[in-house]
Amino acid sequence: MNRRKFLAAGTTLGLAATAALPALAAEGDGTPMQFMPKKAKDPTPLVDELTKYPKCPYCGMDRKEYHFSRHLVHYSDDLVDGTCSLHCAAISLSVNLDRVPKAIYAPDNGSGDAIKPMTSAEGATYVIGGDHKGVMTKKPKTSFASKLAAEAAKGDGELADFNKALTATYLGMAEDTMMIRMKRDEKRRHMMGDMHKG
């Protein structure tokens, strides 16, 4: 797949998820102000990446803790969204429809490093499903720089490129969002119960 089609895909696939967005937008950009990446422009986002982008802007999760699922979207205007997962990267691509991705990065789960290094999502092979830990999803989408490593780790999952993994993310978003809401509600109730005991 050519690079232009690949980078446009993240924007195109998110159209359905943004039908009801509010009309507030920055001048010349259809992204509602509250969803625009908040950090300063960054031409080298992978340098000290986890220091600069420690928390996911969409769910607040720690990206170092979820280094094996984190993604990073580098837009053509040098604004950056460092997310905890493909799920939250899909949200970024959905709400930044007028911002073109320059590059999208995913972790290389074939690496033996304690913190998985980033690789281009364009060249990555994903395992959808299989015996991997899902982050923000019931059905994990695990990225590998090497197709051979992905095949070795596939188990009963299926191999996919980025576009297929992103499509699967959007298709599962309703169910995944309900799961996340239930887990967060359960956590809040548990915390309230602990406060009442104290």
C-alpha cells in the first residue's frame, strides 16, 4: 500500500465515529478545540517520547506502564498525540479529521527490550486476538516490526496490517467503550466503598 493511502486511512476510517462532534473548531481546522493535541509542536516526537508524552490524553493511562500497546500519532503540523493504545489512537484520528498524519508509530512487541521500542505502524504486522493482553479493548491488536515475529506469536489470532487493525478497532469501539465504562464505574464504586469504611 502506498504511503499516501496509508496515512489517509486513519482519517477516513474515523468518519463514522465523529458524526456528532460539536462545531467549535480552531481557525482553519475542523478539530474541536478541546480535542486538539495540547503539547507544543514537536518535529522529533520519538526523542524522550515517554518523558514528553507520559499520559494518554484520552483516558489518562500511563504510557510507560502500557509501553507494549502505546501508539503515537505525529501530524503534519508537528502536533503529536501519544496514546496508550490503538483504541485511543483511533480516537485521535477520528477527532483530528483535518489534521493529516505525517507518521504513526506502534510498539515492536517482538523486541526483548524492557520498554518496547517504537516502529512505523505502516510497516508493522499486527496480531488481532490471540493470547495477548488487550488494552482498552476486549480483542487485542498487538504490533510487531517483523512479520516473522508476529507469525511466531500469532497463536489463534490473525495477522493484519495497520489498516485492518485500525478498522477492527473502529468496528469494536462500541463494545469496548461499554466495557471501559463498566470497569471505571466498578472502580469508582469500589473506591467509594473503601472511603466509607475508613
